[in-house]
Amino acid sequence: MKIKKVALITPPYHSGVVESAGTWLNVGFVYIAGSLRAAGYEVDYYDAMSLWHKWPEIQKRIEAFKPDVIATTAYTASIVHAVELTRLAKEINPEIITVIGNVHATFCYEELLNDSHETVDFIVRGEGEATLPALLNCLNGGGDPAELPGLAFFRNGRVLATPKAPYIQDLDALPAAWDLVEWSIYTYRAKNNARLAIVSSSRGCQQKCSFCSQQLFWAQTWRARSAENFVSELEMLNKKYGVEVAMLADEIPTFDRERWIRILDLMIERKVGVKLLMETRVDDILRDADIMGKYREAGVEHIYVGVEAGSQETLDLFKKDTKVEQSKQAIDLINNADIVSETSFVLGMPEDTPESIAATIELAKHYNPDMAFFLAIAPWPYAELYPQLEKYVATKDYRKYNLVEPVIKPSNMSIEELERELGKAAQKFYMHKFRTLDQLTPWKREFMLSVFDILVNNSYLAGQMRAMMKDGKEMPPEVKALLKTIKGQEGDVPHAIAPIP
């Protein structure tokens, strides 16, 4: 069989987390699709997850496209659905070659292939832009995939893994298949369903966080696109596809300060009509205290920094390489620049109790981010921290490893108690925020009302948020009046756009 057609399909997994704020495209598939096309393959970029398609709809699209290869992607929580997708592919046509990539498959390929080698033909370990076309070229040419780096597959009754593939160094040269994206479905709820892109300006992470997958996936390396190349892409996305908001997928986009300043300067100079949402590190915000105004002027509208823990002991266990007091300083800098601040706290560690969680909530209030989320620790089976957590793992159902459903049972709490405490943490934090809503700048106040609408109507926290509204007697009258605007029709909700200074 000559391989000509490749379907890139996201598994239809949902947990109520990422889809709360909007619909997010898979930027990795944009680059892999571009590389496959450059190698001469016809590609269907099919984001079944974002389309909310179920298995019958997925089957119809596969049957219509008639792919020779189906490649899917999976983080830990979606791996069960990814395997189910390969099973469906084989039922439709046993000759379809199936491939799984991304973080979970990269590290758990032995478990995955031993359990599912009847439906999973190949695993791409690491970046896929070079490895997947090379694999297909090899199969078309009658070669042996065992001679290619970056693969794992089942052969002669055992798992065979080839050496690690080298990282792609020239990110500017990667072709991107933006024209294959079904743009109409990608929107950002907090800005009146503005068209949303996910973009990548760099790859890698040089940190050593013990609970995280990224520093392992990238082996603590970091590479970046040039500032000119990245900003030109933002301009193109805005002018050609109407993108108004872009989320940076980078783990540490500001790692190279000189390059980051160049990006900000170009966005200001060219008046790029795209607002940026991004994640960065606490210490990089502290480093950039003198240019936070430039962040704001360039269109950076929302910054997430991972605080993760309320105690220095837990921060040290997580290997965050920051001090508790630095988190407060970084959030203050973001707030003072009139940029939306967001952070998260990882809860559900073995030693957690209702009292320790209550203390974390109080610390979150003290830090005063605009948004805070209280997440259940997900014990990734490949993370450095896993051996310390393994005996507390209550379930091996990977579908629950989504940072919402607890999978670790603390020593002095039941899983059910922990789940209730996580919900109450969000309720208490946002009750506090909405008692002080009138202290925000006008645009931030409107943004937070949009956020509250999302939390009430579109998120996994909906139950807790509705309970908070019933308990609104603690709120000042003027805040109650503002909240009334989101209790009725969707059209009454203000949708904020940050003014450029």
C-alpha cells in the first residue's frame, strides 16, 4: 500500500477544564500538517475534540477522507480516548496505520504498546514534524522503521524503541498549515467569542519542576523562533484569518530577555492587532519589573504564573526554585501593569488536610491574583515526583488525571472530602474576589464579570459558583448590581477589551 493520505485527529476527550474559557486549537498539528504536506502527503486536520464530535461523527469523517494513516495525540488524561480512536480506525479499515504521539506516549510507550499493540502501530517519541514524515517515507520505500530515531513499536512479541530523535533547531523553517484550521470554532469566551489562536514562539523548558512533564519532554533544553518570524506570523493570523487573541503555548516564552523585548517592541511598532495570553515564571516577571509597561503596551493582556504551593517546603519539593514571597511580588507587578493575573495552587498532596487547604486559600487571597484555580495533583506516571506519590494513588484510570478529579488520597482525608474541599476553595476565593470587584480598573472589572459568567455557565466549577451567588448577601450592593448583569441573558454580559495605554 502506498501511503498518500494522513488524518491528524484529536481524541474527543473532555474534562470541563480547558474548554471553560474557549475553544483551543492543537498548534502541534498545525506544524505536523505543514511538514507532512511539504513531504508530499495529503492531510486532514481534524480537531474532533474542539468540534465536540462523538464516535459516529468521527467514523463518518474517517470514512469520507479514507486516510492511509491516522495520527493522534494524547496527554495522560486523553490517552484512553486516543487508543479508542485507533481501535475505531482499525474497525473501519484494518489496513490503516495508526500513530500516537505527545507526552504520555513518549514516556509510557511500553505500557501503551504492551496493552494496545493490536490497534496502535507506532508511537512517535518527541517532536513529530521530522519523525512522522520520515516514518511514512520509510514505509513507502520498504525500509525498516527500526533504523529511524524517535519511534517505538511492537515487534516479535516485544516493544522496540529506537534512539531518541534530535530536537529541531531551526523553528523558523517549520512550515505551518494554518489554512487547514477550521477557524470558525476557535473562540475566546471572555472577549465576546473573539477568534482565538494558539501560537508557539519557543519550545522547551530549562526548569526542574518535579511534578511536571515539560522539563522531561524537552530534556531541559530551550529553542526559540526569531522575534521577526514570530511577530510576522501574528500579523498574518490577524489579517488573513481574523485572529484577535492568541495564547502562547510556550512554557517559558520570556526566557531570553533580549529576544522577548524585541518581540514586544515589534508588536508595538507594527501595531499588531492581537492580544496575547501567556504563561511565564515568577522570577522572569521579577526580572522584567522595569518593562511591565512595555508588556502592556504591546498587547499582553493576561499572564499566568505558577505559584503552585503555599508553603516553602512544598515549593522546594516541587523544585520550583522560587520563594513564597516572590510569588506575591510577581502578581503585584502584573496587577500594577493593569494586566490580568492568574495563578494556580496544586492541592491534594498526601499530607494535605482541610486546615492546610484553608491556609492555602487565605494565601491565595493575600497574593490577590485576579484568577486562581485550585488543582488536584496529577501523578504523571513518568514524573520525577511519582515514586513519592505512588502509594497514595487511588486510581489508575488515566481519564481522571485532569487536574480536577482527585487521584491521590491524602493520609487524613478521603477522596470525596478532598473533592469537596477543592470545590469550596474556588468558591471561597471567588467570593472574596467579587466582594472586592469594585476595586479593579473598569476594563478588569468587566473582564472579571465575563469570567464569572464563564465559571457559572461553562465550567467544571459551575455548581460552586452558583452556590456562591446564592450566598451573595455578603457582597456590597454595587457588586450585587454588577453581578445581576450576568444572571440573565448572555447578551447582557460585558465583554472586556483591555485598552492600550
